[in-house]
Amino acid sequence: MAPQGIWFDGNTSVSQPVELQMNDNGEMRVVHLQTHSVLVQVPFSAIRVSSRVGNTARFLYFPDGAKCETEDHDLVDQWLTLHRPSALHNLAHQLETHSYFVALTVVLVVSFTWGMITYGLPAASRYIAFHLPQGVMDRAAIETLQFLDKTQFKPSELDDPTQARLQQHFAQAVAQNKDLRIKVIFRNGGEIGANAFALPDGTVLFTDEIVRLAKHDDELLAVLAHEIGHVKYRHSLRSVIQGSVISFAVAMVTGDLSAASNLLATLPVVMTNMSYSRGFEREADNNSLLFLDANRIERHYFIDLMDRLTYQGKCSHLLEQNKYKEKAKRSISTSSASTSSQASSIDEGETGWFDVEAHRELCDKLIAEDKKDFFNNKLLGYFASHPETAERTATFKKQLQDIGP
């Protein structure tokens, strides 16, 4: 039985039902099913046949631009074998129906995807980040700081002598990184609490809370060296770019710097939620190590503040959870609407971070209980962005042993 198909003359969008016929001389004739008229008759050798891919329709392309769509794959394959023998005609079909080849293809695709995510995207983001002009980084930093000042931070409450003292203490680190245009500023962290941020243009922001948490100015100097590492290796830019590497690549190739600037407009939002990758954090830690060693500053200052920060953050988080648990218990046990309203108003007034020192005994108890939670401390810790405090401590101590006193 001759195969049937749909005919397109190449001049209009009108389709016509046809039958394909092959004579002994290797000529194909296309016959209209309704009128039985011959639409075209050409040597089969002049027709280009599309590859067989699964059960998708197959196209026969004629010299005058017309084409015929058919799903009778087997008969078309017979014609190809008889009149145009070649091992390449059905190569794609043979491969896709071969289970071992399909399995190999899956492995290769997964491996390629893993390689691109692990090595390709980071390499591309690094290249792009280090080839962005200074103007783009300045704009990203300005917009980020404006966003943070509007939504997260308040003016610093540190007195002028304290800020002046710290600026003087930071002067050596700033001077040693003139090419990075490092500038230190202070803000009240609000709900963010004790933290420090590095903006793309070289601005390093310390919150009042981390300044108060520090027991020695060298602790803050060690943190500054860490943040300078983020600036030096452009970690914030690379974090943003890795999520938009294709768009950035197009912007760089076309020279459309405004497009790159617009993509960096997402940086303010990213900065408020960003956790650098472990690789970035380790790179910044190493920058701090090198600075401390070069300037004969004891390495334990960085670890001491990290321990305190970790305790502060963990304690605040657990106290916050405990607060809402207690609130839920009070809500359940409340017997009157007035009492419930009063309890609610008290809870709503408890805003901001807890006074960790005032709750140290409770903190220690909650942290001890939390450490027993295998899921939170092992599984989630494995997928965490930042290196664990224990790892950082071991790294700094190892450096101390390797380099010596």
C-alpha cells in the first residue's frame, strides 16, 4: 500500500491530502487523493528526506520548495535502502532505540550539566565579574546601599570618637589595598544585627552590633580583611552573575553595558539574603589569614569574633523560635478574649534581637538541645553555605602550626 501524507506546495499555507508512489525507475510521483491528479514527479534522488526521530512526522523536501509530511516511516526507509543506500539515513533512530546508547547519553548529559554547574558557570562568572567596568560596580554599590538604608539599616549610633578610632585602626588594611578603593562605613543593623557587608565598589559596612560584640579592635580588623577578600575576588558580583550568566554573557558580547547594569539591579535584594558559597568564604578567610600574618596580628582574633557571632546568631534564632512556641502555648491556654488580647500585645512589643547575655543560661540550654537534632546539625549543615565555625577554627590553627609563631 502506498503511503499517504500531507502536501504543501511551498507557495501557500494550504495543505492537500496526497499519496506517494514509487516506480521501478526510482521516480516518485505525488498524487492528489481526491482529484487523482499528479502534482509532481521527480527522481527520488532529488528529494531530501528528514531523519527518523521517534514517532514524529517525517518530511520529504522537493527541489521546487514543496514538501510532503508523512508518518509511514517503514516504507520511506525501504525506499532509502533500495534507491539511496547509506548507513547514516536512520542513524539517529537506531541510536535512540538502543538502550545502551540512551543510558550513555543520560550519563553524558548529567556529567556535562554537573561540569558546567561546578566549573563552567563559576569560571564564566569570574571572567565577567573581572571585566565589568568600575562604573557598573559603583552603580550597583550605590543602589545596594540606598536599598539597605531604606529597608534594613538606620544611622549608626556609634559616637564619633569610636568611629574615628576604628577608622584609624583600619587605616593599614585600607592602605594595603589602595587599588580596591576600600572605604569603611557604619550603620545600625536593626533586625540584621551583628554583621559586616562588602559592596562591589570597595565599601565595607560594619553594623553597630558587631562593633559592640567585638572585645578588641583587632577582631574587627580581621573581619575587615575577610570582607576585603570578598571585594578583591568580586564575590558579590560573581554570586549575582552565576544566576544570570547567559544574560551577562550576551551583554558583554554585545557591549550593552546598560543591560549589565540592569542585571546588577538585583544585587540589593541578593545582598540581604545572600550567603556566599563555601568556596567564596574560604577564599575570603584565606585573605584574612594572609593579612593577619603579614601584619603580625594574632590569628585567634578572627576566630574569637566568629565564635561570638555564631553563638549570638544561633542563640537569637533559638530564642525567637522559643518565643513563638511560648506564644502559641499562651494562646491555647487563654480562656478569655481580653487575656488573649493582652498576651498578644505583650508579644508584639518584643521586637528586634534578644539580649543574648541576659538569656545566656536559656541559650546554653536551647543550643545543647538543638545539637541533639541530627537533621538540623548534620544534614542541613552539609548543605549550608558558610563553612562551619569548627572548620574555620581548624583552618586558622592549622595555618598557625604550618607557619609557626
